[in-house]
Amino acid sequence: MHVVIPVAGLGTRLRPHTWSKPKPLVTVAGKPILGHVLDRLLQLPLERVVFVTGYLGEQIEDYVRSHYRFDAVFVEQPEPLGQSHALLQAKGLIDGPTLVVFPDLIFDADLESLVSCPWDGVVFVKEVDDPRRFGIVVIEDGRIVRLIEKPQKPISNLAVVGVYYFRDFAELVDAIEQQIAEDRRRGNEYYLAEAIQILIDRGRTIVAQPVTVWEDCGTVEALLQTNRFLLERQANAPPTFPTAVVVPPVVIDPTATLQHAVVGPYVSIGPGAVVSHAIVTDSIIDEGATITAVMLHRSIVGRRARVVGDFLRVNVGDSSEIAFARQDKG
């Protein structure tokens, strides 16, 4: 099976972390988002994986080539014209059965059954309470008859998660070329939903299949929630440190240093990071970061960043009170 992974997005909702690295390389639960996605795909009989890159795309290539051994091809999307336009860049590089995965999510589904899939295409979905910020599918007689991108008045609660299967990638490319020729877009972007709708209108059988896991990584709050979710699923025993207390679940790289600190629960700490005289909970501390004399909660600290505080010294008389206003009510 072939795979196409569009990784050209700017990741604006995760800034400032995506100023210096592409969104798929943002860390969650001890490894980049893209690493979690690729580790799941390794369970399939992969023939070739095409990465459609953009901003800082060389970092994507460096990461993949240094961590994986499958046949990987990298092609650049010259303009940010949307999902369909990104997939069009893979024209001529692959054909036949193809999985399309947008890597700003952690997911799991029955991908193995796609090897013998009888349909022309599969759109993976999940029921949600409020589907207005997602694409949705409308199903009749077991088949998708309509896809709607970010509807204001949803007529379905089946949200498209960003994972698709096509039995013939060349046929999808042909539908995308028709979509672009007819200028079927929203704003300045060509959405994949329109190309799939063209396939449906041509009589192709596209069905919906559920995912068993769908965790978003597109915002800071979503990334922290996904970090918690992944840490809860890991069974590894937490490391011990002579002068630190570790409260699981956590992921702490063996090269990290913890001293006179309390870390956890729900904390990921990357290689070479230092946490000293600090309390850290529900946070992601990336490679080479330094945390000293502070208390962090629901925080993300990027690579080689420094968060340094100071301890309070007081001389407080009888019936006095010292209070500090909280900046974050969340």
C-alpha cells in the first residue's frame, strides 16, 4: 500500500512552537506527532510513503530519514492552496491503493482490513457532539452521498478525522484536476471533500468507517489533552531520581536531569532537559529545556528554552496576608 502524508501546513494555532519547526515535529508524549503516526502505519505493508512538504520541510525529511527505513519520497507544495492541491503534488509518484493521512492527529482504526477493501474509497469518521468545525459525511444506504466542509447547520454528526483510503490514487488525482479546473474551492483553498464528491458523483462507492481513537494535536490545549491520553496508555515504569519525586504517568528521557523537583502526573520531558528545584505537572518539556525554581502547570516549553524563577523571601508579621493573583484561570 502507498501512503501520502501532507505536512506543508504552517501550524499557526500552535505558535510559537511552529516558528522553528513544522507542526508534525511538535513533541507529544515523548516523540513528534509524526512519529506516533508513522509508528502506527508501520503495521501495514508499506510500499512507498510520499511526504508533501512546505515550510521547514527539510526538517521533516531529516527526521524521517534518520528514524525510518521505508521507501520515502519528499515533494514540495509550492503554494498553500489546500488539501487537494497538496495531494496533487504526488501525481506520478504512486498509483493503486493509497492511504492519505493528515498528521495533526493521533488515531487508530482498522487499517489492516484495507488490504482487501472492496470499495472505491473509505473516509474515516467519528461521531462528535458539535461537528461545525469539521468536515462531515452524509450516509444513505451504507454509502457516503455527500461531504460538507465545516457546516454551520450540520445535518450529520459524523466528523471526518483526516484519514482516507482510495483504491486507485490516479482516479483521485483526476478528480482533483477536475476540481481545480472548475475552481471548486472555499476561499483560497481546494478541500479534499470536493474531490471526493466528484468521485461520488461519478458513481464510485465511498463508505465511512469509524476510528477507535482520535486525538487532536492542532492547538495547545488539544496537544496537552493528547499528551495526557497517550501517557495514560503507556505501561512503562517511571524512572527514579535520588532527589526528585516522579508521579506517573510520565515519559522522561534517560538523558534528562531531575533534581530537587516534583514531576508529574502527565509530564513529558525530552532529551537533555533539566528540571531543578521546580514542580511540573500536566506539561510538555522539550529537548534541552531548562526549568529552574518555578511551578509549571498545563505548560509547553520548547527546545532549549529556559524558564527560570526565584524563590520568595518574606518577613511577615502577625495577622498579615500575602496573595498572588493568578494570570490564567483555565
